[in-house]
Amino acid sequence: MPSRTAKALRWAPPPLRRKGWDEVVEADIVSESGRLVMQTLSASKVRFPNLARSGPGRYRLRLYTRQGEDLILVYPAGRRERRDAGRR
């Protein structure tokens, strides 16, 4: 059975790295309600918690895939820029 992992991050993840993955894609998603919940994936019975850790707003979704493994990262869009701006 394939391994599927979903992580909700408070900040943007490290820079995108494709090495070791068959495909990596990113997309914007908006949660008006403050909830991002994924349905079960294919034959897997895995259920994911709310991935909108920061409540309502815009998020980035990054999906890494390779044979037998998927990794899904969800993080607030633009959060890194706001955090870094406060360090100047």
C-alpha cells in the first residue's frame, strides 16, 4: 500500500527540491472557512486533519510524488515574507 503523508506547516517549507521525487507540483488554495480537509486518497483509509492551521486565508499546497509515496505540504501563502520582514 502506498505511503501518504500530509503536513500542515506554520511557515513556508524549505526551498523546493525535486531530487528523489518523480513529480513535484504547487498550487494556491483558499480556505474561506478556515478548514482544509482532504478526502481519503484512492484505496487508502487514511483521513487527514484540518490542514488550515492559520484559519481562513490563502494557502500553498506542495505535492511530492514517487513510486509508492506521496507527501503533501500545506502552508500559509505569504507567511514567510511577513515573518522575514519583521527581522530587519
